[in-house]
Amino acid sequence: MSKQTLIPVGPYHPLQEEPELFKLYCDGEIVKDVKWETGYNHRGIEKLAEKKSYDEVFFLVERICGICSTSHPFAFANSVEEIVGVEIPDRAKYIRSIIGELERLHSHLLWVGLAGHFLGYNTVFMWAWKYREPVLDLFEMITGNRNSYAMFKVGGVRRDIENQKIPAIEEVLSLVKKKTDMLVGAVMDDPVIHARTKGVGILTKQDILDFAAVGPTARASGVDIDVRRDDPYAAYPLVNWKVITAEAGDVFAKAQVRLLEMYESISIIDQCLVGLKKEKEGETEVKIKHIPEGYGTGHAEAPRGEVYHFVVSDGSNSPARHKIRAPSYTNIATFKKSCVGQTISDATISLAAVDPCYCCTERLAVALDRTSGRRIMNAKEIIEHSAELTNKLLQHE
Amino acid sequence: MVLEELKKTFSKEILDSESRNERRVTLYIDPAALVPMSEHLFKELGFRFIIASALHTKRGFEIYYHFSYDPSGLILNLHVTLDQAKPEIESLSNMFEATNWIEREMHELFGINFLNHPNLEQLLSEGNWALGEYPYRKTFKSNGEVQA
């Protein structure tokens, strides 16, 4: 067997926005095997949730992910409302869907920009992020925050979107729609992007089923799943839209699915705004006094795929168990299929193609000191530990 | 329809069942039946594995295996109860890749042993915390103390 070279990508690497270590075992330019190390971002959120009241858990789960910060509260609200067995008012449903779809818009714009950046096509990066800004400004106007909007609560939403704000939303949407046309043209008709992404990082339908991948990653391989349609929640059953799929399973197909989904999001928001005008202002929640004993399942279609929350209640003020599964948790594992056999330069865009979110994936642990087994590390020890791990990696490989 | 067929095929192994509505069903099953039932769900009926949730309760360790049947939006939970002193169950990771990470995670955080798992290494902590400590057990307190 020929000698394999290890190329580490991460844990802190200019290409990755978040800490994650991928070890690419290469023979010449070709990736032969890929291994990864997780665990740089652990915050123990599932355990923390057991100590917080249901109201506080919303703020906690919102901080699982910085990009799709409303998808976790969405799924959590769905699961708790299932335990209670409550139907929320239509106005709250519309508001929830508007927030969810605006988030999909800015998240997909972010991905298109990053994908362009990974390919060395920085014009796309500049454009996509430039036109993501108005969406974030819109969030600031509606919710008070550009991110982590704190809009959801059990039984409804915390803030209304007053009818007087609707024209401003419509204005931004028409701008984003125009710029999406431009981006779609820039990406879909560009021969360089075709050459770099077509036939690269292919995931077959069977791979998707084996790894249980979700979201645009699955839809780009012809697996027609979308929680918004399959198990409808919020205002999605009240509006017309379609699920975008592609067959090729390569990076280009994933880009295509995301770009075309943006048009669907804009259309859903437009219809929700029409629905919003028909409902009475201020009717945005049902008062819930008590969460009974039981368990509830809530899932929501985040920009990256299905977010799944499972909440067990013992009748007290806090969840007895709160299990969270973010979409990247299953999507990242597909690297084993998509990267092997590719060149190193294609491996990076294959990694990026599932839009991995490491914060979402790693919400889980409590750091203890290795020697005593008890203490939580202080800052100095963490830095020393990090240097030690890097040295170990360099020596070992 | 799918459920009726499943209940007929595994009538002995299903100990109890519970449903909130037609989209949310839980089957309480014999742990020995987990592998054949999951195989039937995945390979014959086209169910998708979502995730598994482990719980530490007074009864011992419980695991909900969540499956989804997307054409009808059904979420089917297979529930097993494991022994308090020696929690172990057959791994599903030889059948599909999707359980590989979550079984390693439950092994690491709850101390549940998955028999015949292809690679039961630590997923999250790569040996950075004390062996034999399981932070997601109810006996583990966040300040690092372990309740007897």
C-alpha cells in the first residue's frame, strides 16, 4: 500500500468558520479516507435544559445555532404544544412561518456566499452577503434583534408583527427577489462553477437513506422529504408552495435546491403577509398555565434540514429530558461518502455543500479535568490542553 | 395501514402501544426485538431513522428510537427499557450508518453499552474526561459531584 499523507483541516482553519477537525488521508491529490474529531464546542445544552423553566428553555435553545436561531425554538414549541394539546391562533401561526422563512432566506444567502468563497469566487460571496443584510435589518425591525429573535413562546409568539410594518417587509422582499434572480444567474449559468461543482461530492439516494441525511442535502439527491409538507405545522398548510428537489446529488444540485428554495420562501412570506392582514392585531397567543405530564415530539424544517426535539415532562416547571437532534448531526456524517475518491481541492467544497453547522451538532458535554475527574477547566488549562492536543496530532501522524 | 401490518408481524414482541393521534405512535417492545423490528421498518417499509433519545429514570434506562414515515408524516417511537445496573442492547449500526454517532454518544454520556457496535469509541470527548463518569445520568450533578 502506498504511503498516505494526512492533511488536517481544522480545528481552527481559515476555511472553517467553526472549530472542527477533519483529517483527510490522501494518496497524492486523492482523498482515500476521512476521519473527524468533534467536541470543541460542547455546552451541555440538553443537561442545562433540565434545570430551566419552559420559558427559559426557549432562550437556551435559540443559542444552539447562531444562523438558524429560530428553528430550535420552533421545534421546541411544537413539542411542548403537543404535550399540552393546544392549537395556537392563526395570527401566531403566520408570524411563526414568516420568521422561519425569513431565516431560511438569510441562511441560504449566507451559504451561497460561503460556497462561492470556498470555490475562490469571491464576487458571489460579496453579493450574497450584501443582500443578506437587508433581511437581517428586517429582523431588527420586526423583533429588535438581527439574530436570536426571541419571538417564540409556548402557545404563540412574544411580539406581534403590526400591520403597519407589512409594506416595509414587502419592499425588502421585492429587493431580495430581484437580487436572487441575479445570484441564480451568476451561479447556475457560470461555466467555472459548473466545472467545479458538477459531478463533485455525489451522494446517492441510498447514501442519504443510510445516513438519514435531511434537508437540502437529501432533496438534492432526489429524496423528497420536507417536514413543512409531510407533517405540517404553523402556517405551512395554509399557503401554497412546493418542495424543490434535484436528482444529481452533487454540489451543484445542492446549490440549485437552495437557490430555488429562496423563491419558495419569498412566496410563502408574501402569502403569510396577506393572511396576517385578515387576522386581528394582537391575537398572538393562548395562555398556558400548566404543562402536564407526558412526552411530545416536535420537528421543524430548518434551512439545513429537519430539527427534531423530544421533550419529556414530569408535570414540573422544567423538562425531565430534552433531546435535540440538529440536521447537521446526520448530514456531517455523509462526508465519509462524499469526500472519498475526490481531490483535496474538491473535498473542501464537498464538506461545505451540506452547510454544516458545528454549533448545532455539538451541544452536549461537560468539560472535566482529566487528572482529578472533577473540576471544570479554567482558561489557562484549556489553552495548555489545546497546545498539547495539537502537538499530539503533529507527532502522532 | 403500515402500522397494522407491523403490529400483525410483531404481535408477540410488542408489549404495549400508545398513540396521541394518527401521526404519533409509540410501541413498547421487548429489547430483543429491536434489531428485527428496525430492519423491517427500514428495509421493508421505508421508514427513516431520526434519532434515539436515552432517558435515565427510576425504572432504569429507557431508549426511544424515533422513526419517521414521511409519506404520511407518521413518527413511530420504539421504546425499550434496559436494566439499571447493566444497561446494554444490540447495536443497530451494522444495519445503517445513521445510528453510529448517537449510539456512541449514548455510550459516552449515559454509559449504555451497545453490543457489536462497529466502533464504540468516544465521539465527543476523545478521552478528556474521567472514565466511568456519565454526565447525563440523573445521578450526575453539574458541579461534578456524583450522587450515590
